[in-house]
Amino acid sequence: MRWIDVEEFVLEQIKQRLENASAANPAEVYRQFREAYEPLKDFEKNISYDLPLTGEAYALKYHLQRMDNMKVALNRVHNVRPLLASDRNFVLDIGSGTGASAMGFMRWLNSTCDVQQKQVKVTLCEPSEHMRIVSEQLVPAFKEKLGLGPNSQFSIYPRNLEECAQKCEREDSPFLDLAIFCYTFWIQRRDEWPSTTKHVLEIAKAVKPNGTLVFLTPKSNAAKPSYQKVLFMQHLKRELVNAGFNHLEIDSPSGYHPGQSTCVQRRPDYDAKWPKPVCDLISQMLQSPPLEGNDRPYYSFSATIDAFSPKDGE
Ligand SMILES: C[S@@+](CC[C@H](N)C(=O)[O-])C[C@H]1O[C@@H](n2cnc3c(N)ncnc32)[C@H](O)[C@@H]1O
């Protein structure tokens, strides 16, 4: 599927949701959208995912970039260590949000594996109802659009990191082929680090010897509050290495390189009669032309990729 079709698909789905929501009271939906979008503008703060329309606002602002970045990241990791090496593969996507990481995974799967042969069961875990309901619409519809058959299954649960860790602990033996943490970590107080680390280590223990953990964390400036997420990831890296995991050398693409690839000519249309913040957001999102390329981000690559494998799986 071409990237332009992915953009059109996501925009159309969100447009439908906003139109359905605004049928009875457009002014109220406009107000709720603005309220939900406002905190998303500042990723330097801890965002609340608990407002109505947070999922729609997040999907318009970040979903396509995250999807794109996830596919590129999985390509990069797969080149270093083949992913989904088992016959039946189990994947956990923790903090799955509106489904962007899972949809990036689907595109990667579709372009890399024989989806008719490979069995893949993906569990998306998302505690925020407002994010989850958007993923409940986007993920199955995208799966159908991509033509992924019954061998690829996606389930979405209202679980948080702690519950995922508890579920992993209850398993008798490692069962996970891939654990994805795509911008999952929030800005935590230092006294919360040990419990978050403990839960991640419990999930890591459930990773099979040939399995992999993949983390995307924001690139960030040391002067900004979000740098705490980078510091937390550095801490987690030390803890995972101490617990016997290999940190894989993965090269993160360095941002956006116009001129190195061909721009696609057409961009999706959007309806200018939508409320202004929605139009502004869409036009802002579509400002930078996406780039065609195999392993190049269409959007700027805003993450650092960290990947780990169990040591005995070398
Ligand atoms: C920045 S969003 C990333 C969403 C998605 N992975 C993506 O890349 O677009 C972070 C997500 O993590 C979720 N989250 C927050 N606290 C969490 C926790 N304790 N356990 C699991 N997910 C959590 C939020 O609800 C939110 O949807």
C-alpha cells in the first residue's frame, strides 16, 4: 500500500469519527477537540490521555508519524536480528495508544513476511479508554485494508504496564517473540523508576531466546523536561544489560532528508469546512511532503531505537 493511501485511510477514519460525534452538538465537539488537542501540543509535559477526543486529536497529530517511524525501526532491527523467527509468534504492544505502533508493525509485517504462512498474534495494551476506542476502529479496519488474513490476529485490551507484567509472570515459560514499547514511558518521578523497571524486566523475562524487545524513545534536548524519558531509558538499558540482555547496535535514521528521495505528488484532500483547529492540524500534519523510499521515514524520524535480546539467544 502506498503511503498516500495510508494517510487517506487514517484521515478518513478520524474524519468519520468527528463527524459522527458532532452530529448532535458540533459546538460541544469543537470545544472538546480543542481541549484535547491543547495539551498534546506540548510534549514536554505529561499528557493526560483522559479527555474525550484525546484519541482523535492524538491520531491527527502523531499517528502517521509514529506508524511510519515504527515501520522504519522494525526494518532496522530486523536487519540486525531477524524478528518473528518462530512458527507461531506472540507480540505485545504496551501503551498502544490509537494503534499507530501496531499499524506500523502491520505494514512492516506485510512488506517483510509471508503473511499467509506466518502466524502472528498481537496484543495491544492501552489503559486510556479514549485512546483505545480509536484503535478499536483503526486497527481492524486497517488490517482488512491491508488484506492480512486470519493468520494475523490483533486484540486490544485495557491493560497497563503493571498488568502486562503480571500476565507475563503467570506464564510458565517465555512466550513472547516481540515486545514493543513505542513512546510508552511518561515523565516519572525518580521514586517511580524502580517499579516501572521491575515491570519491564518481568515482561523481558517472558521474551523467548530468539525474541526481541524494541523501544522507541523521544530524542530530546537535555534542557527539556522530556529528557527525563531519555534518562529513564538509559537507566532501563543498564538494568536490562545487568539482567542478562544484549543491547543491539541499531542505527536510528537521523531525521528528515528532503532531496534524497522523491516526493509523492498527491496529498490527501481534507474538508475545509471542518472546525478550524482540525483543519489547521491536518494542514500542519501534511505540510512536509512524505518521502518515497524503502527504509526512509516519510516523516521526520523523531525517536531513538533501543533493542534487546536475551543473552542465551545470541
Ligand atoms: C505517547 S502515547 C504512544 C502511543 C503509541 N504507542 C504510539 O506510538 O502512537 C503513550 C501511550 O502510553 C499509554 N500509557 C500511559 N501510561 C501507561 C502505563 N502505565 N502502561 C501502559 N500504557 C500506558 C498512554 O495511555 C498512551 O496511549
